[in-house]
Amino acid sequence: MKKQTLNIEDVADSLDWRDKNVVNAVKDQGQCGSCWAFSTVGTVESRWAIKSGTLLSLSEQELVDCEHLDENAGCDGGLMDDAFTWLETHSLELETAYPYKATDGKCKYSKSKGKVGVAKYVDLEQSDSALITALQEGPVAVGVAAND
């Protein structure tokens, strides 16, 4: 796990990434506990759009079906860090090629069909200033422990 400490300086008073066309419309995970996949994919989509100028809709289902490192268990929950680690060696297909089913399925990963992966990811320190600073660079994946 990589951690990065950021300083809050020279941040915009207001920033809405939707205005920059780098965020897709809200997607529905249904009754599948795949929030970890949606958070990961949403961040990858946005970071790719910032880098390339092209906003893609990538496959959450591919993570649900294929990424089972450590804590990740498809519709039974998972961790974004594990998904980002998987994406360092795999690429996501477009959602149109690997559509969301809101259920666990058999992995149909195809290296040749993958469009976008991850070169690296960073875990932020748990502070408001780190989050505010990171949001100046682009959308971030955030997990909330709702049961604590």
C-alpha cells in the first residue's frame, strides 16, 4: 500500500469535475455489494478522461467477476486498494463489452480487449487537507465504513 502526504496550499475555492466532462453519470450497483468496484472504476474513468481527453464507461462487472485478491469477493464486498493493485497488471474493458449484471459471474477477462489500467495508485493520509488537495488533481476513490 502506497501512502502520500499532501499539503493544502493554493487550492481552488470551488471545483466541480462534472463541469470538465471527466465524470460519468451515476451508475446503479443494484443489490450487489460492489461499491468497491464502482468507486475504483469511477476514479479510473475520470483519471483517464483527464489524461486523454476521452471519457469512457468501463466495466465494474469485470472487477466483480475477476478481481479476487485478498479481501475482494465480488458482490460480497471488497477493497478499492486490491482492485487498484489488480489494475496495475490488468486493463478494464468497456462497459458495453462487459456489461454490469449486479451478480457474481464467471471471469471473462481478455487482455486483448482491455482499454485502461493503472500505472500506480496512492493512499492518502486520513485528513481533510489531504482529500482537498487530491481533489484538485481529479476525482478520488473514497470508502466509508458505515458499520463502525
